Amino acid sequence: MRVIIQRVSQACVTIEDRVVGKIGAGLCVLVGIEIGDTSDDVIWLATKVAQLRIFCDDEGKMSKSVQETGGEILVISQFTLHASTKKGNRPSFLRAARPEEAVPLYEHFLVVLESSLSTPLARGVFGADMNVTLVNNGPVTLVIDSRQRE
């Protein structure tokens, strides 16, 4: 399981010009599920996202989590995070989990993450063609992979 986390001052996801998820300051989290990912990957990664200290304290040091700042989180499913570009110029998505495997794990990720926070998550729609607009604050962007535990 892989996520890209962006610290944002605002983010929004639309489908066919209709807003389906919107947040102010917080995190935009893109989630990719890989073949063979498990509930252990979900729990480890959701906990890591909730506790990650990438927000600044009064001294400008990154020492606060989204929980501590009262920030919001927008979660978007994105199978392309597991693209392979090793061969040729057309990405291969063979490592990305099929929907029947990915949807339950994605939903579990949402439940675990939301239970760690004091506010509900904003989210996209799994498998939909979405437009994501965000203002990256910092900029701060991190990639975390549950299999590498980093």
C-alpha cells in the first residue's frame, strides 16, 4: 500500500463539475492499493498518516500532527501509484490491486483513519474520473509505502 501525502491549505475533489469532497488546511492523501496488501498494511499506514508530524509549531519546527492542529483530511483512491515504467513508455498497472481486492482495503483505510481523528474525512469516489485541486502548503509532499515501512 502506498500513499502520497501533501500538506495543503485547501483541497477539493470534483466529479463532473460536482464537488464531492472539500477541505481547508490539512492533508490530501492519495492512496494506492497493491496486490497482496492486507489489513496490517492498512492499519500501519492509516496510523502513520494520522500521527505524522509535518505541521509547524510556534517556532516553525515540524512537530505537530494533523490531529494536533485540528486539520482536515481529503482521501483519494489512486491505482496509478503502483505504475511501473521500467519497460517502454506506457505505464503498466499490473501491481495495482483489482477493485474486488482494493475497495474493501480502501474502505478499511478510511475507517481506521477516521477513527483516529476528531473530524470526518472528505473523500473521492473509488474508481471515478476525478479532478483534484489543491494548494500544497510548504510545499510538503511525502511518499510512504507500507511494504518498505517508510
